Amino acid sequence: MQDILAAYGLEMAECHIQPFGSGLINATWKVSVADSHYILQRINHLVFSKPDLIAQNITTIGQYLQQHHPDYFFVQPVQTINKQEMYITAEGEYFRMQPFVENSHSHDVVNDIQLAYEAAKQFGRFTRLLSGIDVQTMQYPLPDFHNLTLRYQQFEQAIAAGNQERISAAREDIDTVRSYQRLTTIFEDIQQHPDFKIRVMHHDTKISNVLFNAAGEGLCVIDLDTVMPGYFISDFGDMMRTYLSPVSEEETDLSKVCVRTDYYKAIVQGYISEMGDELSSIEKEHLVYAGQFLVYMQAIRFLTDYFNNDRYYGAKYEHHNLLRARNQLTLLNSITQQEKTLSSVVAY
């Protein structure tokens, strides 16, 4: 830590360092020195194999916003004393630092309709303001991250070559996943449709990736590791996946997993308030599909990992990933059963 802080011109003896946040991928600390506060992160290079691509994207976005939308509140990374975006240790670990935003806060749970509205508005604004970027200049830190076709292929491969005992325990779940395979076909159609635009998307729109002020208003989106070109269904779908149900993907009492239609309305209103003129008519017709797409893909990924002996997500107990998958399949069923109701909730 001493060498890392020195790379940013800080003396460890003068700093107060404490773990910060609830993120599962990167390790994060709050560093305080005199009247200044920073966020220091170690990027998980086992997940992000090319952290330099993340730095390139953040630099591209920061420069674009500064030139075209200077009033947007964007948290610029702190450069090292050698003018680098990240510090790389001798062991090959990547660290970055950014200012701590005073008088701001984030949430881990969506338990208020206005919170859902503000978050959706912020993610919509982020994409709208970046609509002029040439996506060819953006990098892919996680290639095929939301490629549903590939995720389904990996699922079938895991059934063929994975833990046969676990596969036998999940026969009904496998049948459920296969019964929804049409969602993969729709995704493939989207990729061929000229009115589905590839934009700069966040790809991880959980509520903790939005900063709020004391009045509960959204300030900006944060944690840009997964920002890359993609379709709007990734961002809108992930908000549906993580905001609609009153319980998280970790809930094992599946009777608690359901869709809160008033939260869906808030997400639509917040997102459309920024993206209404940006989305094509056929994209708007696929708002509900976005949720099905993301929830389905997450269920597939949990099941695939379960069959592969929990290599990616890990597990805190036996059948953890199986129960996560069942949670997501329950949410998918709920969205699908209410598809007509959700489609008529809001006039676009």
C-alpha cells in the first residue's frame, strides 16, 4: 500500500485507510489525508483481464463529456505522479484512484419508487449524453459479456460435460431454461435489425452504481468498468432484474420473488425521460423483453456455473448457484406472466 499511495504523491503515514463499499469484484478503500478524500480500487484482473481497456474507455468518455457536456458531473480518475491512469505493482496488480464525492451517497437496495426513477433517469442520461461518441473508439473490457447466444451455448456445453450429479438435480430447471429459448432467437433478431442501435452502455445498472445527493436526487453513474458498446436492453434489462423484485437474487424463499409493477412504471418513466427521443419505436416495443433477456441470461449463467462446480461465481453453500438460478427463473416467469400488463403500464 505504501508504494501505491506514493505513486499518487501520498505518504502512507499521513493517510487514514479503511475498506469501503459492498462491491464483490474489486477491492475498494477510502483514503483520507488532511482535508482530502479519495477512493482507491484494486481492479480484479481475473475478471477484467485487460484493465488498460477500462482506463482507455474512461479517458475517452471523460474527454467527450468535457468537450460536449461540461456541465455533466463526471468523476475523473486521479492520475499518478507519472501522469498514468492506473498504477501497476511489481506483482502485476492494477490500482486506480478517484476523488471521493463529498455529500453524496449510494444505496444497495431499491426500496423506494423515487429511487428507481432517479436511477433509471441517470443511466438514461449517461447513454443519451454519449450518443455522439463513435462507438468504434470504445474498447470491450468484457467481450461477449451480454451475448445471450454464447451464454446459451455455454449452458448446453455445461450440460454435456459438467457435474452429472448436479445436472440430475436440476432437470426441471434445465427444461424451464429450454422452454424460454425463444428469448435467444429474439436477441439474434435484434442483432440483425437496423433500428436497434449500438450505443455506449453501462452494462451494470444496479442501484449501487448511482450517486445521490442529500435530497435524494441522482448525481451521476459510477463504476465504469463494464462500459462498452452494446444494446439498450442490457441497461434497461439489468434495472428490471435488480429493481423490480423486493428481494435479491440471493433470496431462497421463492414466494417472495415477484414483480412490483409500480417500480416498473418508475423505471420506464425515468429512462424514457432521457432516452425517449433516442430510442426507436421498435426499441420501445422491447422494453419488457429487456428484462426477460437479462434475467434469463443471469439464470443461465448461474446454472452453467453450478454445473461447472461453481468456478465463476463461487458458492457459500451447496447448491448456492442452483438456488440463485431458481430465483431468477421465478422472476422471469413473473415478468412473462405480467408481460401484457407491463407493456400497458406506460404510454411511450
